[in-house]
Amino acid sequence: MSHLAPTGKWDARYLGPVPHDSSYYAKCMLGGVLACGITHAGITPLDVAKCNMQVNPAKYKGLTSGLATLLREEGQTGIWKGFGPTFVGYSLQGMFKYGLYEVFKDQYMNLAGEELSNKYKPAIWLAGSASAEVFADIALCPLEMTKVKIQTSPSGTFPTAFGAALKEMSKTKVETRYPFGSLVPLWSRQIPYTMAKFFFFEKIVQVFYTHVFTEPKESYAKTTQLGVTFASGYLAGVVCAIVSHPADSVVSLMGKPANKGKSIGTIASETGFVALATKGLGTRVLMIGTLTGFQWWIYDSFKASMGLGTTGGK
């Protein structure tokens, strides 16, 4: 594929196997919906256990015992609390995260020009992913706040049905700070997480195609390319989980009734950095590694099925 636009100038939108037009970006957005909505909703039980371990570590000491406690006290419905807002919220987040990443990456490469784009590729990945995540989190925030409230409220104190929970959040918005009260901690968790996720993913893919699969990427079977995608996504996810865990703990703790009205700084200092960085971390590494691996795999499988090619390369 020529790297030149019809005008004859170098254009980042013409670097891939197909031109990056509005149809390409729309398909990437749909790929992002599938990648994030399905995977996040599918691991709701892990998320319920993790949130409760962060908010009430005395009662929920570990993943297995935490799930057992939830099942014993609330039954099957207890471990699937928050499925609705998780599915809708993360579908919207994925749409903007992946779709806008492609848009911003092309825009920033064109602003920088061919030489600087090749020289400072990692900076473009970081800037593109951070810009996309700003918008993705605005879409996610009201639903994330509702999800955390459903998952961490003691049984019977808050509605668990999606519609009723949204209504209750709106009704109590003075105390819950709904719909955007958690936006700043969400940004502080998600923007570094997404920058790490996209940067390490692109970097690990680059290492694979530079040192392991050294022929042109297009010469390898789709199964090989998607295997590289999954492995790179999994490894990137482990790094992401560690980077963003303290902020994730703060988001969970904000939903705890005992912390009502407290500032983020107060919650963080009362809990202590070690607890913020380690409570529930093992569960989150397992959860985010698998999650990120599958997200990239679903996203690239969808892109490949649409003839758009897989993400990343030399």
C-alpha cells in the first residue's frame, strides 16, 4: 500500500493495508465495543470480589474466600451484581478508547510528519491513547459509579437492578456525586492504565515482529498474527494492573458508605499507599492480564475479519 495520500503527500492514514477513512474508524469503534463490553461483563464475579476486598478487607480476605462469602450470603445473584452497568459502561468506553486511539494516532502522526513519526513512535502511542481515554472515561463514569455502588453496598441497602440503580443514583446525587463525581480518580486510574496498555502492547508487538517473526507481518497466517496479539495484550495487561492499582483502590473506596463526603486525599492517607497498591492486586493482575489479552484478541480478530489487518508491527 502506498504511504501517499491521493494528493501525493505522506499521510499516516495510508500506511496500513486499507485507507483509514470514516468507515475504518467506525469499524474500529465497533471492534472496541465488542472487545471491552463482552470481556468486562464476563468477569463481573471477579470484579465484585475485588471491589469488596478493597472496601472491606477484614471480611473479604482473598479471591476464593471472598467469592465463597458472597455466594453464601447472597447466592448466584450476589456475584453477578453490576453486570448491566458494567456491560453498557465498558462497551461505551471501548468504543471511544479503541476508535479514537486510531483517530488520534493518525492525527498526531500527520501533525508530526513522516520523519518525526518514525523517530518518536512511542510518544505518538502515548499521546493517542491518553487523548482517547479522556473521552472514553466521560462516557464510562456514570455507569462505573453505579456499578461500584451496586457491588459494594451491603445486601438490601441499594437496588441491584440496572434501571432502579440508575434512578437511585440520580435521586441521591448530592451524596453520591453522580454522574461525574468519580471522573478525576477514574482519569487518574484509566489514563496511565490506557497509556501503559497501548504503549506496552505496541512495543511488545514490535519486539515480536523485529526479533521473533522477522518476515513481513503480512506473510504470516492470521492465527500467528492473532497469537502475537494475545501474548502482547496479556503481558501489557500485567504491567497495566500494577501501574493503575492504587487509583483503582481509591475509586472502590469512594463507594464505601463510611467514606461519604471524604476527599480523595483523606481516603488515600487513611488507607496508606502500601494497602492501596497491594490489596486485591493479585486478583487484579490475573483479571487485567487475561482481560487485556482477550480485548486485543477480540479487537484484532474483528479488524482482521473486516479486512483491516491486525494492530502494530515493526
